[in-house]
Amino acid sequence: MVEKIIELTGSSVNSIEEAVSLAVARAAVTISGIYQIQLTDITAQVEDGRVVRWKVKIKATFPVKDRIHE
Amino acid sequence: MVEKIIELTGSSVNSIEEAVSLAVARAAVTISGIYQIQLTDITAQVEDGRVVRWKVKIKATFPVKDRIHE
Amino acid sequence: MVEKIIELTGSSVNSIEEAVSLAVARAAVTISGIYQIQLTDITAQVEDGRVVRWKVKIKATFPVKDRIHE
Amino acid sequence: MVEKIIELTGSSVNSIEEAVSLAVARAAVTISGIYQIQLTDITAQVEDGRVVRWKVKIKATFPVKDRIHE
Amino acid sequence: MVEKIIELTGSSVNSIEEAVSLAVARAAVTISGIYQIQLTDITAQVEDGRVVRWKVKIKATFPVKDRIHE
Amino acid sequence: MVEKIIELTGSSVNSIEEAVSLAVARAAVTISGIYQIQLTDITAQVEDGRVVRWKVKIKATFPVKDRIHE
Amino acid sequence: MVEKIIELTGSSVNSIEEAVSLAVARAAVTISGIYQIQLTDITAQVEDGRVVRWKVKIKATFPVKDRIHE
Amino acid sequence: MVEKIIELTGSSVNSIEEAVSLAVARAAVTISGIYQIQLTDITAQVEDGRVVRWKVKIKATFPVKDRIHE
Amino acid sequence: MVEKIIELTGSSVNSIEEAVSLAVARAAVTISGIYQIQLTDITAQVEDGRVVRWKVKIKATFPVKDRIHE
Amino acid sequence: MVEKIIELTGSSVNSIEEAVSLAVARAAVTISGIYQIQLTDITAQVEDGRVVRWKVKIKATFPVKDRIHE
Amino acid sequence: MVEKIIELTGSSVNSIEEAVSLAVARAAVTISGIYQIQLTDITAQVEDGRVVRWKVKIKATFPVKDRIHE
Amino acid sequence: MVEKIIELTGSSVNSIEEAVSLAVARAAVTISGIYQIQLTDITAQVEDGRVVRWKVKIKATFPVKDRIHE
């Protein structure tokens, strides 16, 4: 079985976990079978001394089913 | 004083913090004196486009009291 | 436009996100314009098998307005 | 000439080399022109004290011919 | 908003900057919305003691609009 | 479920794969449940211009069942 | 002699070298004695498939003369 | 021959070398056969502008003789 | 409590430890509360085949008391 | 005893191990005493979806006997 | 075919590219066959707030023809 | 001016500093102009729970005067 790993970002005003979840949910709309992610970077946007948005980079892994795209 | 550092994983359906806390609590059953952990890796298990489990790698540090095992 | 990046730590008894937010809020008392942070290290203090404090290292970026200090 | 680099995993019960070769062969079904891979991670699945499957992560490079997909 | 990050190479006989620019321009033919790149590797091809081509690896980030491809 | 990760070396006169397998088999004599290893370093001993022994470092992961030792 | 190392960003629409030079020139307005920089990160802002701004992170080193600030 | 690698810290008020030596000596009380260490981190505790204690992280390697512990 | 981490270099003709200690002592003249340093780089100046000066890079951590400077 | 470490590449159509062995054998023609290598990079050349050549980077260590060359 | 990789520095008052090119040209005076370099570090010398010299570290690769030197 | 960087090991029964100094002194017998070293790895040989030899890896930099050897 061959898998592909893609790199995504996600963001949330609430938490690191929600930023990851939103990216995963969005990717799952067109990619089926994502079974694992790794969190590779955590940043946050700041305004007036307050964190207003958490932003994450993730690597998502899924089995190749049909075609791998260029 | 000499300390030992061991590597553990923990997981939780709820949050990254809980995954760390569960690993620490489990280790403390037989190891006394853990006073610090470092979070070295964060992954998550995904099913049907939803994160169903957070998984962490931690390094836990504690003072050597009696014997260091092979 | 030139920016400066400084390294800070923050801590919280509640969560990783709160540890970041407290560091950002404290820095914003005397530095204006912080617009982004990167989370570079996550550790925790442990007592009696429980995490009692989350501690983070962050890099905070802000535009240089007046003077850069030695 | 512009190239794209994608990240794949492959696995084999026999060897590290075969795990790489199977991933390359599978990718070549729909992507033409892969000319180089880099092996970035080697793990293995273990059962009853025996390695039962080698698993590799590779980065595969190929020239962009037609379109780069989102 | 979810973004995707892809890895590309570009090359130029003139400069590092031009190698980056050519990769970005080529990717933009079929991907809209690339707004940032990171330069992750710089190599050069040498012939007869002269650099004849600069080659770069970049990571390009763009918002996911329609579908994320396998 | 909490897991422990330990670091081992193994060696073989024949191949990298065999060096890993021998380390895993030896560890499994007293530790049950090892289900995954990661290969983190590959070296070789050389004599008279020939590789005479392959040596690997691996990280082995297993679920904590009874007690975690100091 | 004790030196301090600070981290800055600079940017330029023209080249990587100019982005570095502008950051150095700006820092030199209030800090004397910067004698060396290291380039630690190169990114670029992209619009409509064209690089519109190069952005660099640098570490600048200078001897401590008077006071090191909190 | 299979070896195990464990991570320890040691400290000394006098020097980096002594901090390593004390950790090695303490580990050797219950582990026989340690033949090599690698120094992976050097920190120091400071009070009133003076280093009052050097602290090191080391990885110690020894042949597995009897049992490898959970 | 929020802390700041600054990067310094120190040097000594005698030893690595003395190079660290001199940097710490110099910084403590105007910054109070430095309680920990990490040694991140060790180089040496050589003349006529002899090391004539040890040079270290350290990261020094101290609690923010009054103001954090731009 | 002082040793020198040099970096070499080797390649083989058959396996990773053979690529290492060929590099070691070639180096041993003019350098005596190589006793250890470390494998630092593994890539492969691909044609028509098949790996046609394994290529490795190694660091080879040997005692300095006579002269170290510029 | 076995290749050797050596590490060089080059410098130029004009640009990063010229610093690389000068190092390559100098090495080619006595080494034939250099066909690729990798740029591994970029620093600059600064005087009076201006970059006066770019300095690069490169790794240069060439096929071993005759002898590899100690 | 073009410089070459070579990698050496040195060892001493007394200290890390002496291990570096011995490697530098030995290299200076046949290479003139070494002006800087970087300490890249520190290990130690242990016997019966005592450190019996410190071993270092260093990178030594010197200007290329005459010829660069294959």
C-alpha cells in the first residue's frame, strides 16, 4: 500500500486543537482516507497584545486510491 | 544529583494537554519524582475527517534514587 | 520596514494557549506592534504525577519604530 | 524547467529497498517523469519480536509537464 | 481558511532570485492564490569551474479554493 | 494507553535490515509488545577497505503494561 | 569582550542582498558596532504569480559597550 | 550484540567534564558495561551573575547483558 | 511570570567554562535575575597551531521585571 | 591520536549496502586505516518508474598517519 | 563511480552568487570535475552599518579520478 | 580569498579543551593558516564507571594557498 503525505495549514480563533481539526475537516471534503496528521508548526496572529488566531502547519497522510496528481 | 530522562507517549480523545497529563500520571505510578516533561512530538489519529485522538511524545525527567535499570 | 524578533517564555496552570497569551500580553505592555508569535518549545512542570504548570518558549515579531536597544 | 516534489510512503515485508521501489512504481502509474527520490524516514512494524514490514517515507521529484494541481 | 503547501524546484542561469521567480510563475499558471514562498535549499550546477545554473527548492503556500487533490 | 520508547543498537555482518531485526529480537526476550521501531542512525565498521559489520540505532515503542522502571 | 546577538527581519522588492542591507542599515541607526550578520531564513511575498518582496531573517552580532537591556 | 542507550543528566559546581563524570559514576553503580557517552546539552545555573552549577545531558551506551526493562 | 531569553557571546583564553562565566558576569551588570544559560555554540580562535581563545554562544534567561525593550 | 573525516558518495544498481561498500573500497585504494563510516543520506535514481541506482553519502573516519592535505 | 564532497568558503563584495562563483573557480584550478555545489551557510561582514562582504559556505562534489588524499 | 574546512577528531585523557588543542596542533604540522575551529561533537570513552578519554569532532578552517587536493 502506498500513501501520500500533503502539507496543509489551518487556523482557529479558539485553540490549537481546533485549528488542526478544521484543516483536517476541509481536506476530507475531497480526499478520503486521511488517517493520521503530524503537527509541524504552531504560530499565532496577535493584535493589541492579544492572540486573535492560532495557525498550524500539519502533514496529513492518506492511502493512494486512484491517481496521484502532478 | 543525577537524573534520568525517559521517553513516553500518551493519548487522549480531548486535547493535547490531556494526552500529556495521562502519560505523566501513568508513569508516576511506578516512578517517583518526575518534575518536568518536554513535549517533543504531536500527532493525531483521524477518522472520517475528524480528529478522534491526540497523541504526544514526551521526555520525562526525574532524579535517580535507587537503581538505574538496564 | 525592519522588524525585531525577541524570545520570551510564558507559563500557565491551565493550558498551552494561555501560557502563550500571558507572555504576549506582558510583552505588549512595553512593546507595541507585536503581530505574530511562533511557539518553539513546550514543557511542563510536574508535581506528584500531575502537570501543575505549562511553560512555553515563543518568538515574537514586531516592527521597529523608534530605537533598537543594545 | 520547474519540478514538483511530493512525499510518499511505501512498505514491503522484504527490505528497505523494496519498500522504496514499490512506492516509486505505484506513483509512476499516474505521474510520468519521476527521476529521483530521497529516503527521509525508515520505520518498521514489529510483531512477536520480528520485523514484519519495512515502511519508508520518500520525496519524489518530477518535471512539471502539464498542470500543477491544487 | 485552509491552505496547502507544495514543494517545487526552479532554476535559472542568472541568479537565485530568478530561479525562485520562474518556479513561482510556472506554478501560478494552474494554481491561483500563491501568496508566499519559503526558500529551503540552494544548489548550483557547475561546468568547467563555472556556475552554469542556480537551482532552488521552495515551499509555496496558497488558499484551498475548490478541491485538494490526492 | 501509555507507551514507552527505548533506544537500542543492533549489528549484523550481513545487512542493515538484519541489524535492526537482531536488536528487535533481543529486546523482545524481556519486553513484550514492541510494535514499531524507527531507524535513527546507520554506521558501519570497516576493516581493510571492506564493511565488516553494519550497526544501527533504533527507537522501539511498546505499551506500558506493568511497571515503568527507573 | 562580550557580544550580543539580535534577530531582525528586513525586506526589499529587489533582491535578497538588499533585504539584508536594509535591515543592517536600520539597526545601525541606534546600535553601533554591528560587524557580522548570519542569514537564517529567506521567504518572499507573491502576488499574481510574481515575487513582489523578498524577506529575510538575520542574526546581527555587535560588542556590548554600555548596557544590555532587559 | 545488542546495546541500550539511556539519557541522563549530571551536574557539578566545578566544570562540564566533572558533571559528565559524576553522571557516569552514578549510573555505573547499577549498570555495568557503560563504554561510551555522548554529551548532548550543556546548561548552567546562575546566581548573582555567577555560574554556580554546570548541568549536562548525556546519552550512555552499554551492552545488554541480562534483561532490558520496561 | 514572563521571562526573556537573550543571546550573547563570551570568550576566554583559558577555558570554555570561563568564556561562559565572563559573558554571564558582563550581562549581570545591567540585567538582574539571570538564572540559567544554555551553551549553544563552541568555537575557538587558532594561531600558529595553538588555540588562543575559546568563544561561546549562550542563551541567557531572566524574569521580566520592569520593561521589555524594543 | 588525531583522525580525519571525509565525505564521499557511492552508488550501486543493487542495494544501499553495496553503494556504501563500493565507496569504502574505492577510498581504501589510497587511504589506509578507514575504520568506520556513517551513512548520512540515501537517494535513488529512477527511470520509467523503477529505481535504477541507489546513491549514498557517507562520512569515513581514519587515523591521520603522515600528512593532512590542504 | 565514487565522488568526494569538500567544504569551502568564498566571499565577494558584490553578491551571494559571486561569492559562490569565486569559491568554485578557485577550487577548479586544482580539482577537475566539480559538477555541483550546495550552499550551506550565508553570512556577511558589516562595517559602519553597511554590508561590505558576503561570505558563503559551500559543499562541492566531484568524481574521484586518481587518488583521494588523507 | 577562498578557505577550506576539514573535519577532524581529537582526544585527551584530561579535558575537552585539550582534545581540541591536540587535534589543532597535529593538523598544523602539515596545514598552515588554520585560524578557527568549531566544536561539533563531544563524546567520551568510559571504563569501569570512569571517563578515561574525551573525544571531540571539530571543523577547522584555513585559507587555500597552493592547491586543494582531491
